[in-house]
Amino acid sequence: MEYSTSSHSQSSQSKQYSSSGKDLSKDSEKESLSQKGPEGYTTNRRKAIHVDDVYRAKEALEKIMNASPEEAPYTDEDGDAHWGEVIVSEDISLGDFQRWLNSNEGRLHRYIYEPKDDDESNKSEKGSSESSKKSSSQSSSSGSQYSSSVQAGSTVQAGGRNTQVGAAGSGIGVFGSGRVIVYSLPSFLHAEVASAVMMSITKQVVQIGKDVNLMDTISEAAPACRVGNRVQEPDQAIVPHGLEVGGDVKAAEPGHPYPNVLVKVSYKNDTLNQLRTTLRRWVASETSVQVAIGIKVFSRTSRRVAILHHRDVEPREVEFGKDANDSDLELTFPLGAIYFGLKKLPEKLQGHEDDKITIDLKEVRDRIEKVLENDPSTQK
């Protein structure tokens, strides 16, 4: 089955066609009827998300990651290329999704569990989506078109328009509770940028304490965390050894604390507004995250944006692309934030709580450019 998005797809009368040319609109209508409400909601699956759902979502995401920015059917509110969201599960309870994650670790990354209730964050994201659709209607006049082959079993949503390509009922549990969506696959750029930031932080800890063994006082990870009624996953995070849930240290999962410092990288198909919203959630009152760093890499232009959220401090947003002023391209936060929640800092770091950890954005920019030089999708 194929779906495409062009100037014609903005019409509410758009149809779906199979590779043989068969009109699938009626089939889609039948599928949607089985999801009308709790009484009519059924599934033969024993797991909330079937492995085929993940494979088919990845297939669509791989096409996005391999496409050039010029092939994107949409333009987001900041002028960057946008393909829309890929839905792994249209309807699944938070508990069922977390249980699925526990037994399928590593199978799915860069996901967002999004509740269906219309809270403020949802309104913000919907506004972002509407802006993207408005921008796309302008850009589509140039004839840009994106096409992807997807098998039955998953749902792809592009620019706010659902294209049902599988059997209804890919979730088990409370009907209408939430959905699992993904915008991009993990890439070398995501990993390289997040690792560069984490490595810089670790090196500075060692330099401040003048002891290489201080590397053993922190762990780097990317844990899935429950944030309010959502589930989010950073690209990299730091948890100090010995950190335990209790007092000001809150639980991301039963018995497991939130990381103190984390990094989220947004690249192809991840919008700047989505990154801003995600970072705000990370430092919300429900968590004990102290520092959330976001890096947005635009795919259509050389624009780069870094965002720092340090709890109880005004957020800082820095443009650090090629055209940026190089005089103040850095993010800083106190070393003590890394070890928040411990009874005391490691001996070699005591008295250095207020020493600054600095992220040099010129170094981050150089790392980004080296990765993009070898990205085939940028060479098209």
C-alpha cells in the first residue's frame, strides 16, 4: 500500500489507493468503525503493540530518514522539512504501553506516548501541527511530493491526516487513553551529538576534581521515563551513582529515579516546537530532572538551536548555526546539578558545587557538520 501527500492530499475528499489502483476508502471506513468505542473495540492480539507494527513503522521512518529535505511534503512552522508523524499504536493505555516496553526493550526508540485528553501540552502540539499544515499548503504548490510503501498493520499520519494501513485495534486496554507516535529513527547524528555533549560534561567533572576515577561516579543512560501521563525517552542522560528515590528525588519508574541531566537531539522531522515542549515536560514539577539540554538541527538550512532548561532558572535558547555570532555560543550550569539528591558530593568535588559546566556550542556545531557531510540524504 502506498500513501502520498501533495497539494491534492490536503482535501478532505482525499482517497487511499493500493499499489494495484484499488480504492481503499471503503476498507478504511470499515476499519474505523471497529474503533468507535469501548463496546465495539476488540483485538485478537495478546500484546498491546505487535512486532509487525514496529517493523512497518520503521519502514516508513527509514524512508523519511533517507529522503532529502526537498522531498518533504510539508514545511513546519520554522520553515524546516516535515513529513508528519508515524503512529505505532492509535489506542493504548499507558500501563499497557509500559508493560510492552518492559518486555521489548530496545525494539522501539524516540517514541512519544501521547494521551488523548486535551490538556495544555496537547493544545500546544496541535497548534504546532496546524501551523505545519498551513505552511505545507503553501509549499505544496511547488509540486513537492513524498511517497512511501507501508504494509498493513500500522498507521501513518502525515501533517495531521491519518492514513489507516492496518487492522483496527493495535492496542489493548482503556479505549481512548493514548497513542504511541514516532517522528524519526535513531541516527548517527542523534547519537554523535548527544554523546559529544555527555562526554564534554564528564571530562569537565574529571578536570574539576583532578581525578580520572570521578568518571565512575556517574552513569550514562537513556531510560524511558514516565512524565505525568506520558512516557518520554532522552537521547542520553546522567545519573550519579548512589542516587535513590526519596525526598526531592522523584521516581521515573517504581524504584528508579529520574536522571539529573539529559540531552535530547532533534533532527529530521522533529520540530523545534516539539523539542521546546518536551524539554519543558522534563523539568516539570512531576520530575526531579535538574538540567535538560536540547539541540535542534535543521535539515533544510544551516540553522542550529540549543536550549538549556535548568530547574528554577530562566530557560536559555541559543542560535549557533553558521551565521550565528560566535561570541557567546555556550550553555552553562553548576556542577552540583549533576549530583543533585546525594547526601554529599564525591570527596574530590566537595566545595566545587557552583563550578560551571560549559557546553561549547562551536564544538557541537563542528561535530554536526562533520556528520552531515557524510549523510547521503543531504547529497541528493
